[in-house]
Amino acid sequence: MSTKHVTHWIDNKPWTGEPRRRGDIYNPATGRVSGTVDLAGPVEVEAAVAAARAAFPAWRDTSLAKRAAVLFRFRELLHAAGDELARLISDEHGKVVSDAAGEVARGLEVVEFACGIPHLLKGGYSENVSSRVDAYSILQPLGVVAAISPFNFPVMVPMWMFPVAIACGNTFVLKPSEKDPSAAVRIAELWAEAGLPDGVFNVVHGDKEAVDGLLAHDDVKAVSFVGSTPIAQYVYSTAAATGKRVQALGGAKNHMVVLPDADLDLAADAAVSAGFGSAGERCMAISAIVAVGGIADDLLERIQERVARLRVGPGDDERSDMGPLITAAHRDRVASYLETGVRQGATLAIDGRTHPFLGKEAAGFWLGPSLLDHVTPKMSCYTDEIFGPVLSLLRVGSYAEAIRLVNDSPYGNGTAIFTNDGGAARRFQNEVEVGMVGINVPIPVPMAYYSFGGWKKSLFGDSHAHGVEGVHFYTRTKAVTARWVDPSHRGVNLGFPTSS
């Protein structure tokens, strides 16, 4: 049986150089190798950056109308290829096809936002700041920019970055996860079909060697990253030390606070959906449920009823609600928290290792939805970002205890509160130290015209992703002061210029 081979995309065509290293691509549902991917070293990184550098002057000077036209064509091609991209994601990541289609749709929203670039790049203008002197500001692109994106959203997360960056006039090098690389290359092909000039969008696959090459390269002016907190901190410190702009989005430990007056059926639906969707491999997944007052047993019972009905199976099986995890090593790491949690005093209320599977193959990377009850803040299942289908249930006596739990966490990505008390909800959104807040919404991912980003150790750098902050990140402001001199005006004045 032949397997696919994925290589880099440089200067609007597949890379033809001889690879020094290759990695395996797996189908997580079967545990079998489904293909290979070339891993970039210094030669490939240099070729991608050189292509982007050469393309930058012409793309920077391309009119906003022409840039927008390319984006509109790309949007239509992306929309038409949505089902194909969803299946590519499912085959290599493991998430169910419907979930992958939702990922593509959310990425498409950022492309649609970027289609409005003529409006988004408007500067300011002031006439007669002094006699016959005008002042104005303009936004200009940075040059070559790079993104390092994670395995869990191989389409959506890169689309938080490259549509806005390219629309602003930059050229782009994407380093996707080597675990699920095919979608990035298909997107590059769509860009070429849309008429994007050679070298504006490039893809290099690889591991730390490719990442370090981009972080150190003098011609890369900005780096965007999404991943774990230790790597985000490494990317930020390494790239910032060379003078680059950096937006590095790190890990998360997202809490869902449930107050006694909440609709517990709604809360249970939300906990299951937000905790186990995409097998918990989401930076915005709920991982800690904070039950306030005496509602924990009732809420747990409702969650157990819903979990029992979840169908876990291959991503391409329409019956499946949840698929496998990305690799065997990650599955084993996630599963280890179940035993560790029990040793540290938690109760294993739902054991995903015994959950039934649809069409299960023994070699697949399977772990069903799990829940640890009576979790305390010192347990590793609470302090660590598990990044899998494991919920922790914490029991507190008051709102004050709940808000203290959330604010004491070193992470500040997303959080949610479930309540029917408008005053409590407003107080929570004001007091909570987290970047994205949901009120009766378990996964508060902002729309494309707002910005995505956390606080504390969930973000390194000043800029969030996409939205207006994305435009600011991928441009720099130039202030211009202009005087068109009256021919009769002459004379030298060495004094400091003042308004008059």
C-alpha cells in the first residue's frame, strides 16, 4: 500500500531539494503510518525566507484593491475546499470530520475579516497642525513574518495569522506541526490558484531545527506562535532577543464556574461539549469545573449520563462524537493523570479507559472521556495542562473561593461562568484575571473581528491574534509631517519648530 509524501512549499511550488530528514505521519484512529513528511533544516529555511524576502517589495507596493481581490478569490476557493480540508485534518489529527469542518469555518471568518483590509489600513490625517502644515499617519508592513502553529488546529490557528499578515502587505513563512502537515500545503495551493504572487506564502515542515532557524533569521521581522507555555516562553525570549516582534500564545487551564442558581442541564451539556470536543485537545477546552455550593453531586450525575451516551470512534465515522488522540505518547501521558489523580486523593468518577469505541483498532491512540472528582488545587491533574479528555471537578463553598481559584492559576486563557444572576456574571467578568470570558458560553472564542489571546502565562508579548490587534501586530506606524511651501516663503530659522 502506497503512502503519501508531504514536502515544503517554497516560492509557489513544491520543494524539489533532497531532504536530509523525514518524519512519519500517522492515522491516529489506526495507529498506522499513513505518510512521510520532509523536515526542514537550514537550507530549506533559508530558501523559504529568501523567497519571501524577494517577494516583499512588489507585494508591499501592490494596491490595496488588488490585495483584497486576491483575498476574495482565496476566500471562495477555501470555502469550496472546506470538506476536503476537513477530511485532511481528520485523517492526520483524529478529530471527527464535523469538528474539523467547524475549524475550517472559523478560519474562513478571519479571511473574510482580512478582505476588508482597505478599511483596516486607513491611517489618520490632521490638516493645518501648524500654518500650512499637515500631519498624518500611515500603516506599513513589516516584511517577512513567520508563524509556528500547533497540531490541534492545523487550519484555524494559522488562519489567525497569515490572512491578516498577507493582507497588510507582508510575506509569510508558515511552520505547521509536522504531525498533521497536509492541510498547510493544500492551503498554499489554494493561495497560488487565487493569484497570490510567488514567494508571498511559503510552508516549511519540521521540528525544533526549523523553529530555531526562523527565530534566529535576521530577515524574519515578526513571529507568531501558539503552543504550550514553556515553548511559548522560549519562542518569545529567543525571538525578542533578536529584535523581532513576537506574539506567543501559551498554555491554558480553563475553568468553568457553576453557581448554585445555574441551569444544571445547560451546564452539564457545556462541560461535556467543551471538555471532550476534539478529545480535549483545544487550548480553549474546559479542563476544571468549579462547582459552587452544594450542586456538585447533581452536576456530576448529569455529566455522567451524557458521557455514557458519547460515541468515541474514528473521525471519518459519521456516528463518532469524539476521535482518538494525536499520538500514542500523548495518549499515554494523558491517561497517566487518571492514576496519578487517584494516588493524590481524587476520585475517578468516569474512567475513559473503559469507554466503548466504534470500530476500535487496538493500535489506535484511544482514550475515552474521563472525570476526576474531589480534585484540589495542589494535585497535578489540576496544576498541569493535560490537553486531553480529562475533566477535573473542584468543590468550593462560595463565589469568593471560585474567583480566587481562577485568579490564582498561572494561566489566564479562557474561563466561563454559568449562572442566571446578571449581577454575579457582571461581577465575574470584571474581577476575573483571564483574557477571554464566557457567560453561559463554555468556549468563549472571539469572533474574527475581535482579538484572541490570554493573560498571564497564556500569552507572551503584547498583541493578541487576529482582529484589529492582528493588523497592529503586522504593521508599523509611520508619522508624516508635511508642508507645501508658499513660493514666497524663504528664510532660515534655527529655533525649535513650534505650532503657530
